[in-house]
Amino acid sequence: MAVRGKHASWRTIFLGSGVIFAVCAALLCHKTLELYSTSLTLCVCTALCATTAALCSIVCLDISRRNPSSSHTLTSLLVQYLFVVLMIIVGKLSFPKLQKMSKDIQNTQRNVFFSVMRRNAETLYGRKYNFKAFSSPNEYIKSHPLTNYAHFEPYIDMIDNGQENVLSSQKVVFFAMTSGTTGRNKRLPILEDYKGRFFFDAACYYFYKGVDYWNMLALKRVIYVRGSSPPADRKQGLPRGSISNYLGASYPFTTTPLSAQLGHIKERETMYIHAVFGAREREVNVVDTFMASMGYTFFKVLEEDWKQICDDIEKGQIDPSLSIDDSIRSDLNQRLSPDPQRAMELRAEFSKGFEGIVSRIWPLVERIGCIRSGSHMNYAKLLEEKYAKGLPIRNSLYLASEGMIGFSMSADDSYVMLPQWNFYEFIPAENCKEEQPDTLLMHQVVKGRDYELVLTNMRGMYRYRLGDIVRVVDFFYQCPVIDIQYRLGQMLNIKNEKTPESVFYDAIIRAEATWEGIKLIDYTATESVVLERMLGKI
């Protein structure tokens, strides 16, 4: 269905519909009273009709109150409304369960552990490591080694070749491809129930308790910026891509068409398409870029290519020189109707410069959603100082390709961990160099200490070293609240001393404060031989 509110705003249409339904409900209620003494059957039927009309009136008036975006189709509008309402209801019902689990974290984690072992005991991997024999988490920890991706790659190859019941008893429907930040891309299996669990056992908490949850209630368009993974050689037909794109494709109210979100397009072209479809939409209230670095790339493309972007919006046609498949181009052009007025508005704002551009071209936006901690701090700082000046940048969900970790419930960079998603272990940061260090469990971690996360979950990750170093900054009842510090692969080897990026970043920010007329845009680091040359050692 592609009905749009062209001649009257959706707000007006649903307000009028709500009033009509309310009048119908009132008339039917009056009729019900008249029929009460004459025909019980007709009375009941009329009462049901009156109730239905009253509910329709409430829904229509509620939609009108949220002032929907005029670019919505009727389908996308109703889907977004149902999605938002459902997330809030589920979040409200589920949050007490999360509180209960967090009050007895040791028992909660035991239950998660045994659930994983039982469900996957008859898999190829479960039989090899004798999951049935484990009577406690401690036995599992003593018997099963800590692992990394290389340990699972032969099993993932089996899954990729069509074999089932390998790592998990559930069906694998997708491969989440990692970004390759600390090495080559990895394939992580996604199970058929993952989307449902993500929305109803993770995202719902953010909609209900997130610091900016109210911003999600308006029925506006969302700019959902995600990168696109290049196609990988494969014998089987299992789709693959970034986990964020896999989940984001479920949103029918995002500005970018699904063909661009799921298609295998190069990074630059993907950002360009996001920029075209995002810029043409006036009524945007959320810009979500997953990571601050991705947000910076998005706005940089918008700044560099704004003239061509405005031409595309004016003509209703994607730049012919853009390197994308013909099928994707055809779909995008069908959805990109010409809008000369919007193009003129954008040219006027872009020609003034890009400081505070978010608020100038999307005045309804009240926050930028992205991961801003750890290695993304500098990019978040750049967004705050230039493109998103005056707007807060918020974390929302701590989502890795390997598993769902936590959600944000405050305005800082912390995440409440989700104890029902994984059986967690924690390696003290000072022991991360060891191949098989001792680990702590969720109820044993200490506030203020840094740890590497280790995951065991339904997806077939068993004692998997995630490589993320997190700091325990607080507790939600007994459940750790964490802040991302850095990735283990992002460390500088200085004189055989492993220096985390967070330490290097802190040093360079201190140095920047002493510079006059110089602004830090980005940085990289490698071991220097200058000192050795000065000392005559080389």
C-alpha cells in the first residue's frame, strides 16, 4: 500500500478519523442502551461495535497527537506506530523481569549456562565437548578452553557448506560479518530467533527506560546509517552482512530503502545513498549512526558531495556515475521522487557551511544515536563540535557481531549488561596477555576494574574471547554496568609494552590542549625509529 497524505497532513486525517470514530462509539453506546430490554443478542453485538469504534478513536487520536511525518505511507505509518507501542508495552512488562534477574545475578547466570548446555548438548560441538556431563559452570570452565575465532572457523565452514546442528541446535539464517577492525572479517552465525529476541529482550528496554526514549515516540522518519559489507565468496546461499544492517532492515520507517541497506555496496556509495535519502526528508527526529566513526564518515560525505546530492534530490535520480548494481539503482530511482523545493532549501543551508548542519536541515532532531566510547571518542567529539553542534550524542545498545551485551539507561557512556543473553566471564585486564588466564563470573567483578569479556551463548560461541576491554563503573542491583574502554587488537607496541588506544588517545588530547590554532581531526600511530636514530642505535 502506498497511500500518502498529500492533500492533508496525517495529523489532520487521523484527528478527523478519531472524532468520527468517537461519534460512532457514542451513537452505538446509546443504541446499546435502547436494545438492552428488547434483544440481548443485538445489544451484545452493538456493544462490541461500540467498543471497537472507541478503540479505533483512541488509536487515531493517539497517532494524530504524535504528528506523523507527511512522507509516511499509510503502511509505514501504521507499522511504526504498532512497533513503538509494542516496544513500550513489552519493555514495561519485561523490565521487572530484568530487575528480578539482576537481583540474583549468580543464579540467573547459572540458569543461562544450563539452558545453553541443554539446548546444544546434541550438536556436533556439544557431543565433542560432552556438554551433558557439566553439572556446574565451574566444571565447564575447567574443562573447556578459552577460545577465539580460529577455534570455531572449521565449524563455521561446515555451517556455510549447509551442515546443520553444528554449533547450535537452532537453524542458522545469516552470517554477521565483523568489520575487520582488528584483523580479517569473521563470519558469526545468526539464529532464526535472533531478531525476535533482539527486539523483545533487548531493544524494548531502551524504548522503555532509555534516557531519550520519549524521542522515539514521535512518528517521524529515522535516519539509520549503516555500512554495507562487500559480497563474500560462498558455495551456499546464506545471506551475510553487518549485524546492524540485518537488524536495521526490520525498520520500515527509516529513510534509506532496504535495497541499499541489504545490498552489497561499497562503503562510500552506501554513505552517499544514506545522505541522499536522509537529506531529502524534512521530518527526521532521530539520526542513528551505530558508531561515532560511521557518523563522522556519513557527514563528511554529505559535506563533500552536497552539490551532487542536491542535484539528485532535485531530479529524483541517483547520480549515474555511482558504482552500484542496476537492480539497486532502479529501485532507488523509483523511490526518489523529484523535490526541487527541498533541494533549494538544502543548497541554501549547505552553502553557509556545515557547523550545526543537523539542526539546520533537520530541526526536529534532538539527539544523535551512536557508540561514542572507547576508540570512537574522538569522532564523537568531532560530531559534537561541528556537524551536531548543540545536540547530545547518546549510546543506545552495546551490540557486537558475537552477541548482544547491554543497553544504555543513562546519559553517560555506560551500559547495563543483559544477563539473560550470555553466560559471561571476565578476564582481569592485566592477565589478557595469557592464553588461558583465570576468569571471574558476573557476581565476582569489582567496580573500577577493567576486564576482557568472554561469552558463551545459544549461537554457538563457547568461552569466546570477545576482545573488548570494559570497565565496571557501577551495578544495576547485582548486574554490572560497564563502559567500553578499547579493543585488544587496538594496542600500540612501544618498547615491548602494549599500550591501549585509550592511553594513547588521552595523551594526544592532552597534547592538543597545548596547541594553538591546530585542531585534531584524526590520528594514527606506529612505533617510531626517530629516537633510535637520535641515540645512534640504528
